[in-house]
Amino acid sequence: MTLPNDRKIVVEVMIRPEDMARGMMYRESLAPDRGMLFFHASPGRYPYWMHNCKIALDLIWLDADHRVVEIVASAPGCEKPADQCPSYGGTKEARYVLELAGGLAARYGLTLGVKVDF
């Protein structure tokens, strides 16, 4: 994946529902040159939660044209019971969601309207 300023990162692609549900659960870290990209079958409003995540993540929603439509910076991990973990974002129509280590979206120049290539 290529971010603004030609910054390249390697992403794990999540397509299957069971992989998307697991996402970043139980991971202890996420390297600065890595991310996770979720492919939804169709555009929609997709809130995400941080249940069983151990690290803070930047959540970036992208539309069908790969433009950033929403960002939640440094969403904290939640190791509480599932019903006590909040959801984040999903207020704009999106097709993809990119997860990066907390704080990297701003460092990499990801802002509303920016296009990423993949």
C-alpha cells in the first residue's frame, strides 16, 4: 500500500468474516511499516471495536475510491468483557478500513480526502 509522500507499508488483507472479526486481537505490537486492511463486500457504515486488542490503533475508513473519509486516532485497546468495549467510527460510508499503530496516521499524512493506493 502506498500512503501520501510515497510512504509504502505492508498490509495484511482481511476479507473473510472470521478474519475480519479477529483483526488485531491479542497482538502485542504493530510495526511502523505494517498495517491491516479490511475489505468490506460493499460500501456501508462500519463501526469498529477494540475488544481483546492490546495496543492503541489508528482506524482509517476509506471509500470505494480509496479516499480517507474518517479517522479515529489512537483508539485504545479494550481487554474488558465484549459488552463493555466501545465502538469507534463508522459514521461515514466506507468500503475499506485501515488499521495502523496508534499515532501513525498523522505522521504519515493521512487526512480526510487523501487518497491511498492499493
